[in-house]
Amino acid sequence: MPTRLPIIAFATVLLALSPAAMAADGEAVATGKFTGQSGHKTTGGVAVHKTADGYTVELGADFNHDGAPDPKLGFGRGGYDAAAKFSPLRANTGAQSYGIPAAIDAGAYTEVWVWCEKYNVPLGVAKLKPAQ
């Protein structure tokens, strides 16, 4: 009879990597809600977490993007900063977690952007407020 231990170990690893588990590892330092830009619909919550390893950006379970082409995630301060781009958007809906490269100081920004790199237009922005 085959052992079930490898399956249980694999499931445990997947659970540990889930967005909810990753968010629990860090303290929320800022939160916001997306609003659409350039005629696109982008909605839902976002939180920036500080962890022992740096920062993560967590898109909420309510996150929804209308599917415009080439969406990237990045930070801004009164506008999108292309130097603070940190990842392509992985999915148009639902909870997602993104690690921020150490070269980007997420704490220095006041916005999270969904940006269309192909056409160089904003698709959505969330203005960040300190977490309470």
C-alpha cells in the first residue's frame, strides 16, 4: 500500500505558501482600495506587509481587474514610478501575494498601481493609508 506521507507533506507546503499564510507572517503597514483608470475597471483591496524578509503586497480576495493587456504591478507617489515595478499581474481576480525586491523600498510609496506596460497607461490605482 503506497504511503500518503508525500501527499500530506506536499499539501502542507502548498498551505504554507498560500496568500493568507504569507500575509499572516507580516504586519500590515498600509492598505488601500483600487479604483479603475483610463476607462478600465480595477477594484478590491490591497495591503502592504512588512515581513522579516522585506515587503509583500497582498491583493485581497475581492480584487478584480477587467483583463486589459499587459498588466504590471508597481508603486508610485503621486503617479506611477516605472522604476518601482515589481511584478506582472498573475491573475485578474482573487487573493494574490507578491514579494517585493529588496531594491524597492515599499515603505517610501503611497500608491500601488496596475499599469499597462504595452500601451503605457494606468489601469488602476490604490492610494495607501497607514494600517490601523
